[in-house]
Amino acid sequence: MSKHNLQTAAAKLSGVSYEQSLLASTSLHPTLLDRIGGPSGFYTLSTLFYNRVFNDTANPWFLGIFATSTKEEAIDNQYRFLVQFFGGEELYNAKKGGKYGVRLVGRHANYQIQARAAERWVEHMNCAIDEHEALLGDKEGRDYLKLYFRFTAYYIVVAKDYMRDDQLSGGTQMDKGRVW
């Protein structure tokens, strides 16, 4: 399946197009990295998000997706990815290596993440965005981050079905047969 077909499938599931999410969110002025307060702002967002995730004890099926990582590791990985994706230093590549865009899908592919889990993930992220002090007065910034994360969550749901074995990284030995 082509990248365009994956983007179209993700847009159908998420209700957000590639152009509305990834392209728009990386074309804002000032940038989302600046709006959120630089790298430390993405660290705060990741902390707010993972505090919500790891406290989601009412949904053990969802919390189970994160069982192979500590909260601190999850915060650090997401923070590094977001800083790099939104134009900051290559913190994620420095830690994980390789092409971070490809690895985002590859690192999630073996978890069999379905739309239900993507929606729960998006709910937690939207709340974290709304709680972030640097974004309280920036509706445009909040809206574009929400579009980006919604599209990306569903892109992971769709793309995992088209990954080759040589594209998988991280999580390859766990959760076989489990659907989230």
C-alpha cells in the first residue's frame, strides 16, 4: 500500500486529513515548538499525558499497552520524538537511531492497536493539551496539536497492517495475538 493510500485510510478513520494534521501543524508561525515553550513544553505535555495514561486504572486493557515501559521511559521517548518532529534537536534519533517517522509506526506495530485504543489515547492527549499552561491562551495551537495527534494515532492503527518484518522495531516479542 502506498503512503498516500495509508494517509487516506487514516483520514477516513480519524476524520482528519494529512493536510489538516501533519502538514498544517508543522507549518504554523510561530511554530508549535515555540508555542508550547520549547523542548521543556513538550516534556510537560508528555508528563501530563502519561500521568493520565498510567492513572487510567478503570481501563486495564488500555493500560496494558504500556506494561513494557515505565512511565519515565514513556515520557522521555515521547518528549524526544515530539521535540524532533516539531523542529527541535534530533533527540529521538540520538536515543533510538534511524528514521523516526518510520520507527513511530514500527515501534507500535506489534501491539495490534485498534481504533478503540487510538480513541482512548487521543482522549488522554486532548486532556493533556487542554491542561498545558503554555497552551491555555492558544486555541489555534491546541487545535492543531489535537489534529496532529488524532491523525497520527489512526495512522498507526492503519499502517501496522502493512509493515514488513524488517520494518518492525521495539515491542516485537510481546503481546502476540492481543488486540487493543
